[in-house]
Amino acid sequence: MTVKIPDQVISCSNFINGAWVKGEGQSHSIVSPYNGKKIGEVFPPTIDQIKIAIKAASAAQVEWGRTPLKERARVLFNFRNILLRDLDKISHLKSSESGKTFEEGKAGLMKGLEVLEFALSLQNMDVGGRMEVSRGVSCEYRRIPLGVVANITPFNFPAMVPMWTIPICLALGNAYIWKPSDKTPLTSIEIANALKEAGLPDGLFTVLHGGAETVDAIIESPEVKAVGFVGSTKIAKLVYTKTTSLGKRALCMGGAKNHIVLLPDANPDLAGVGISDSFTGCAGQRCMAASVLLAVGDVDKHIAKIFDRASSLKLGKDMGAIITRAQRDFLVEAIGRAEKAGAKILLDGRKAKAPEGMEEGNWIGPTILDNIQAGSEAQAVELFGPILSIIRCKDITEAMSIQNSSEYGNACSVFTNSGTLSERVIREAKAGMVGVNVGVPVPREPFSFGGIAASKFGSGDITGEHSLDFWSDVKKVTVKWEKQNDSNWMS
Ligand code: NAD
């Protein structure tokens, strides 16, 4: 379906204590990557407005923290139904501001709903635990909320990334502060309205716009107990360092440079589709996108399949746009630099034409660069666009050494028919998420999401079971009601 780009400018305020509050900070415009037209005006809050918002969140959290998990889950269940009802509307909006295709916008929201379903299942799964540890004495686990928690999210998944944490944090009894990307803030309007309609009490969900100033004010608020961040490695590290220096917990997901190991025995059809879709999906603007292809031995027939699929994509229909004109220009220049350094350009996205009527958008086509050298910009630097860099490797040992030279550790995949060789990649890859014959190895719920190395600062994961201890505390309760006659070393 073609993305319906808003034909009027959407005014984007802050959601504070259950109401939309126009920020008195410096406003800025949002333009659609599709056609360069203004579709929104955002009004970030002042520091005083942020303080008021967080105080309201903290006050609202007290009662929410006392509300039984099963009751909190009821609100989230309503939220799920509203998002499903409005799926198309939200998908059009988030695609308009981020440059995704409509189908990608929808898929991102569906993945967010999967996390919501995981959060709903906590009411039946996360039952804590209790046992009699000595005669008449019991120990018990109780999961308790932290209070107010905050999340800062990137442009590339305006709904999915916030939905990684919104349902889990709220289900666990926290109040949630969201600082959406300053490039894609409009989707937050739909998410906040859906939570309000679902019956979430005022104050428990807050949206504050802006950039570094807003983030700093959130981190420094005494009421904010934990900060989640998803974005580039540079800012992830910054937010992690600031937050933890204040004695607060932080979990900050950073950038990526994902490598795929392609072995000659791989199924060419599976590899062709899997690898092409991985580097072209969301126009390469996802932290799980394939970026480097480690081509081991003679895999030319596989590369031909990747080429065929990537070169058949139609811009604006099968592949979306790049978030900003500056980023699009950066990609064009990076291709030029690789060419100068000796790369053979198998597919040149610089030559791709913008879709009709969208000439002012930020377009570049899928690009395949062959004969890339290990250690070059095309291998080592996160470009964040639809560019696949091929490095020819003599064997799997060389491929794994290049893969593991990356500072990042988000994802790595292998395409092969050999269980033994795939197991070697799974074991040796320095990556938090590994795929076998899967181009985008995003774990499905309830398996958690998270990289390692420079792709993540902090411990645990941002979704799934491995996120629960980050977004809550575990209280240990030991109870005795009567004096016991049998004393032991504990008594
Ligand atoms: P970004 O780091 O520029 O921005 C992320 C967030 O930080 C935004 O909300 C932004 O407004 C805010 N921000 C910007 N400058 C800041 C500063 N100085 N101090 C505090 N906050 C600041 O990232 P982006 O360009 O929006 O997103 C793309 C990046 O996100 C890529 O590197 C991609 O790999 C990464 N990403 C990672 C994951 C993951 O799970 N590891 C998922 C999605 C995207």
C-alpha cells in the first residue's frame, strides 16, 4: 500500500499528566523523508515543564504501584485492542515521518504488539516464589516497581522501539517517561492517545520532546530511577555514563555493523532473499540490517541471487526513503570513498531515480560493493543505509576473524547447510544475536533483544525475561509467626 502522507501540518505537543501541553521550548519542523514536505511542528518543553511532568508521574505511580498486576494488565489489554483497531492509521503516520514503507511500518507495530503480549503474560507467568526454608519460616520473592522510569528512543522505529519497553514497564507498576526521537516524534501522539483511551490513569505515561537538553533534565530528575536508551553508540555511551554517574541504573543499546557469513553450501534461494531483504529492509536503517557480507570461497551464484532481488526493488513501493537529506548525502559520499579505495560497484544506488512526484525526498537505491577490504570504512563504520559491502574470504577462519574485529556486537548470521559450520559461527561470533539462514535474527518474544560489546552498555536485555530485573526490583521477604523449638545455625 502507498504511504498516506499527512496533507496538513500536525502540531506535536507534550503529554503531561494525561493532557497535551504545548511546550514553551524552541519548536522545530518535521519533514517527510518521502517528499521533503513539512508534516509536523514539535514543541519541546522547558526545564520547568519537564519538572512538572515528572512530579505528576511520580505522584501517579504510587497508586499504580499498589494496583495488582492483573488489574494493570487489563489496561494493557485494552491498549492492545486500540492499537490493532488503529493499525493502518498509525502505520501510515510512522512511515510518513520515518521513510518506511507502509508494510514495514505495520510490521514494526506488530512486533511491538508481540512485546505487549509478553507483558500481558506476566500476570500468569511472573508469580514470584515462596517456600518454607526452615520449620515455620518462609522466604518469598516479590517483584516491586522502581517508580518513574524513562526511555529515549531513535528515529528508525518510531513505534516498535518504544513498544519494547512501554508495556513491560507499565505492567511492572512503573510510571513511564518517553523521549521520542526529535526526527520522528509524531507517532507518540497516537500511542499516548491509545493509552488514555485504554483507561491508563493520568500521569503514568508522559511524552517529552526535544534533544539533549530534555534528555539531561530527565536523567537528572531525582524521581527517575532507571533510564533505557536506544540509538547510536556515541549517544548510548554518553547517556549510560551520565545516568550511572548519578547512581541510577541504565541500559543503553547502541549502533551496529552486522556481518553475514555466506558459505558455498548455502541454499542460494534462501541466501538471495534473506541477505537482500536484510540490507534493503527499512532502507538499511535498522540496527539488525546486514551490512557486510563475508563471502567464503565461490559464492558467486548466491551473490547473483542477492543482486537480482535487490535490483528489482522499486523505490517508494518496496523500499522507503532515508531519514534526512544530510544522511542520504553521507551515503552517496561513502559509496564514492569506497569506489576510490578500489571497490567494484555491482549495484549503484546513486543512479536510482526518485519515485514520481517525490523528487524532493531523500532517495538512494540498494547498493552492492564488492572487493571491500577489512578495516576500511565500508567494513568497519556503521553507514545506516541500503549498502552491502562484500569481503572475499578464503575460509571461515578468516571470515570469523573479520566479523569479530568489529567494535559492535549486535547481530551476526551465517548462511549454510552445515550444522557443524553454523554451530562454529554461533559459538565464535562476538554478537548478542546470531542467525542461521536468517538475515535479520531478531529474537521473537519471549526471547529477549540485546547485543553485546559497543552495541549495548549495561547488563540484561531490553525486552523479554532478561529485562524484568532491570525494570523492577525483587524484594525478598522472610516470615516467621511463632517461636520455633528446633533452632539451627540460622536462628
Ligand atoms: P541517535 O543516537 O542520534 O538518537 C537517539 C536518541 O537520542 C534520540 O531520541 C535523540 O533525540 C537523542 N539524542 C540525540 N543526541 C543526544 C545527546 N547529545 N544527548 C542525549 N540524547 C540525545 O540515534 P538515531 O539516529 O535516532 O538512530 C539510529 C541509531 O540507533 C543507529 O546507530 C542504530 O544502529 C541505533 N539503533 C540501535 C538499536 C539497538 O537495539 N541496538 C535499535 C534501533 C536503532
